[in-house]
Amino acid sequence: MTGRTHDMAAFTTLVGVMAFFPMPSITLSTAIVSLGANMLGGDMPDIDQPTGVIWHKLPLGTWYSRLFTPFLGGHRYISHSRVGIFLFGYLSWWGLTLISHVLLVDIKVVWDCFMIGFLSHLVMDTITREGVPWFFPIPIRIGIPPMKAFRVATGGLIERFLIFPGLIVMTGYIVYSFHSKFILLLHHYIR
Ligand SMILES: [Zn+2]
């Protein structure tokens, strides 16, 4: 999937989680940082390739990426697996605790939003032709549906004209269906 689709999928998943689970009371700064963390999490697994969105956002990122990406074993390897979930989950929590005294936000909420984005990325990549090595180090890429021919081509017509708009519609539908909860969130939860 492209970075744009991953960003949208991360947001759609976040909205879904917000609709179905009880929301903690958060500050506006936590809400803003959490939204950014959600997008970052949605792009993070592709840090294993020089064309990853995150590298393009960093100054000289594509240059550094060539030094860094071999350590993750290449594209769709460790960062696209359960090992990657634990590794990036641990590192991001560690990073957040380090900056928690300067960044005055609820780091538990920020971390949750980051991980929601991260997980959504792996789920979205699972429906692409290449699949995802969920059970790394077992070298098998899992894909849904099992027949490769029925899966989505990254950046192809299905992704651009069906999946991406579909995610927008789904987000709108969730917000519409649970609008009272989202209004309550804006009124009461965000202090
Ligand atoms: Zn990916």
C-alpha cells in the first residue's frame, strides 16, 4: 500500500477504536500529538525501505535510509512481523518515557494511537500481493486472500479507486453512526 493509504487506514482504525471503546479524558495537546503518532505509526513499518514515507520527511532521509534499512533485513521483513510489533512497541514506549517530562501529554494515549497505526499498516499490507511475514523468523509471507492473484497491487487501480475512497467512506460512516460519542468527546473529554 502507498503511504497515503496507510495514513488513511491508520486514521480509520483509530476512529473505529474510539467509537467502540471507552475514551479516556485527554487534553487538546494529547489529542493533537496522538493524531500525529497515529499517522507516524501507520507509516513506521515501511522504515525498512529507502522509499518509505518517513525517510522522505527527514532532511537527508533517503541518504540515511540506505545505511539503516539493511539492519531491518530489507523490505517487509522484521518491521512487518509480530517481532516488529514488540520491537517498535518497546522502542516507542521507551522513547516516549524519555521525552515525557518535556512533552506534557498522556504518553499512554499517544503510544496506543501509535500502535493502532502500526497494526493497521500490517493488516493493510496483508491484503497486498507481497503479503506480510507475520510469523518472522519463519520465512513465509501471509496474505489474504490466500490466492495472490486476488490480492491488491500496491499503488494499483483497486487501491486508488476502491480502497482509499472506501476508507474515507468508512471513516465518515463510523463518525456518523457514533456522532453523539464524538460530540461528547469534543465537549467533555478534550479539556
Ligand atoms: Zn509496509
